[in-house]
Amino acid sequence: MEKILPVVRNPQVFPRSEYMRRLAAVKTKMTERDIPAVMITENPHITYLTGVTTPCDLCVLVVLLSHEEPVFILRWMDVAVAVEEGFLVRDNIIGYSEDFVGESDKNGYDAVIDFVLDQGLSKASIGLELCNLTVDAVEKFKTRLPHSHIEDFSHEVEGIRTLKSDLEVEVLRQAAAISDAAVVRALEVFRPGVREADAVAEIAGALVRGANGYVGTAIAPLHLAATSRIGNPHTTWSEESLQQGSQINLEIAGVRHGYHAPICRTFSLGKPSDRLLQIHEAQLAGLEAGLSAIRGGAISGDVAQVIHSTTEKLGFKKRSRAGYAIGINWWEPTNSLKLGNRTILQPNMTFHLHLGSWVDEDFGYVISESIRVTESGVEVLTKAPRKLFVID
């Protein structure tokens, strides 16, 4: 009889104590709001609380004040990935049957509701992350739990994620080194006549191969805008080849276990135009000014004001925010370096300090760093040369 290898747990990225610390913070919020059960539906939050990074089809993490560990409810065929990647004991991973899949009148949320009812919570206050659910899904929870008080728990975990542990920062450093390696590879492959798709394939390879012995565990979207498309901040590669005189705006992110460290750099194939040189000097000055202004206790909006005023003095008005929180996934919807934002920066907040500026529909420029706020200043996680790369 053929021997079947058992599903085994992968080496854990973080120790159990790190996940229990995160769960304790969630339970503190639950206690403050007198909520005995919370249903986590956001994939980044599930990653944060379990270590499972592979997206699973219609899954919910149920956190109970009465249980030490949460219970992860997901499609039966995804149980193996939860066992392999997460820290939960096997009994706390529940796979619902195919009876809940592909039906018009029921789905995996019904399995979750069945579990909640089995826990005797039919009349309790229950937290639910509502912000990413469809109207139909929300209505299902309300209809099947008519005597429960459904409370919106959408942004509680986000707030907890804002401050990174030292263990998380170390993983972000690993991701940042991968970003740097991909910038180096881009500098090697950007040449006239090279197809954009082929150049991106090489950059993607660098993002997977990784750096310093750490592989990239996923590929984030690669944004490459060349020549006529440099006014588009979020475009990808085209079917065209790079040309002499091309400007190339590149935005990428190394990824380690869900943690993203973005970086932007601009390249010129041949002598850059005067306009490109001018915007580079302005945006670089803004970036440096921002780095000088960031420290624990600083106000997000004040940092943004320093950046905006610096670039405007040099002739370029920045219309977009100057940065945003990073961590699991490309960005965390918690804090922005944006005019008017009054968030107080704290040590171990992490940001993508982004000096991209799109002046016209046909012209833009990018330069950025992934950073960590410290008590007295800032740690720049990405290390690629902070320059306009001119390739002769």
C-alpha cells in the first residue's frame, strides 16, 4: 500500500508567544466592549492572528473570550494549508463540507453561524468585521442570529497591527533586502530593445529568489511605467520594448510571510531630460526632509507638511499623500502621512514614505523608502541607492 505522508507544520515565522500577544490585545478590545465572540473576516487580520498567509476561500476566524486559541473555519480542502502555515492546534481548525460550496441559498458563512450557535451565543453580542462583507453576507448573519447584537469590529485589529513588534520589524527588514535586490536586477536588465515583459520577468525572479538567504514568499504587483505611460502610477508592463531615451518608473515590494516592503526608483535610458532632473531633485529633497522630520512623537500631518512645502519650493506640488502604513499586505489602512492627519507617530510604526509625484497625465516620477519610526528618528529599511539611475 502506498505510504501517505502526513501533513506537517512548516517552521513557524513567529513563536506562539507572539500570536498569543496579538490575541491578548484583541481580547482586551473585546472585554472593553463586552463582546464574548468576534468573527474575523479580513484575510490580513487572519494572517496576523494565525500565521496563515495563503488566501482561503470564504474563511472566518472566530475569537472567543472563553477559548485560549481562536477557531479557524474554512473550506475542507484548505485545512491542510492552515495546518502547515498556522500556529493553531489541529482541533481548532474546522473544515466545512462541500455542501456549503457553490449553492445559492447557503455558503461557508452558514457553517460559521452554526458554530457560533453551538457555542450558546445566540443571544450574545457578537463582533463582526463588516467592512469587506457583501450586503448579502451581512444580511445572512443578521437573519440567522436575530437575537444577537451584531457589533462592527472592522477596524479594531487594524489598530493593533499599527505598532510592530521587534519580530515583525525583522521580517520587514528581510523583505526590504529583497526589494533592494530587485532594484539591482532592474538596473542590470533595463536596456534599449529589451521587452518590458522580459525585464519584469527578471525583476520578479529576483523578488522570488530573495536576498541574504531569505526567499521571497510571494510576488506583490509590479508597477512599471515607461515613456508615454509615466503619468500612470499604477500601470503594469506593456508588450512594447524599452527605447533609448525612455524613462522608467518602477514600484515593487519584497514580501516575506505576508509582510511587504515597497520601494520606488526611477530610471533613464540615456541622458535624462531637464524636467526629469528637476523633479528628481525636488522629490529627493522632499524625501530627505521627511526622513529628518519623522520621529516618535511627531504628528503625521506635520511631517506631510514638511514634505509638501519642500517640494513646492522647488517647483513641484505633490498632490498625493506622502506615505502610508505598511506591514501585512502592501498597505495598512491605519495611518497616512497626509496633510491634516493628527496621528502621533510612535516607535515601530512602519511606513512607505512615497515621494511619487504625477504632474501631468503624461509625466510622473517616483522615489520612496520603506521606513520604521524610532524614538529619536527613523530607520530606513530599504537600502538601494537613493538616486535617479541613468543607464548609458
